[in-house]
Amino acid sequence: MTAESDLQRAVDRLTKTVEDLRATLVNKEVYQSDQRGVAAEIRNLKDDVEEMKDGQARRDTERNADRRLLIAAFVSPLLLLVVQLYLASQGVT
């Protein structure tokens, strides 16, 4: 009976080892799947950051154009007024 019990213990250990390996493989698959999900999230975040940078650059360009327009809108009439005053002081009509 000792040989049979030793054999049974060996079979039980092998079965447990196989089950442990199977559980490890499933865990690796789950881990790899999670890693793919994390990589996809990182790509999405990078895309979002790039969109934000592009939007900010576009807003900066628009702000500069608006600033130039405002300066031109205020400076042009002042220059015309100065020229008119100068010409009026010179007696030119």
C-alpha cells in the first residue's frame, strides 16, 4: 500500500502543479489584456493632449490677430486725426 499511496501523492502533486500552471496562464492572459487596455488609454490621453495643444495654438493665433485688429482700429483714426490737425495748422484744407 505504500507504493500506491506514494503514487497517489505524486499524482495529486502533479495535478496541483498543472492546476497552478493553468491558473498562472489565465492570470497572464488577463494581465496582457489589461496592459493592452492601459496602452489604449495612454494613446487616447496622448491624442487628447495633442488636440488641446493644437486648440491652444489656434486660440493664440486668433488672439494675436484680434490684438492687431484692435490696435489698427484705434491707431488708424488717431493717425488720421493727427494728420488732419497738422494739415489744418499748415492752412491746407
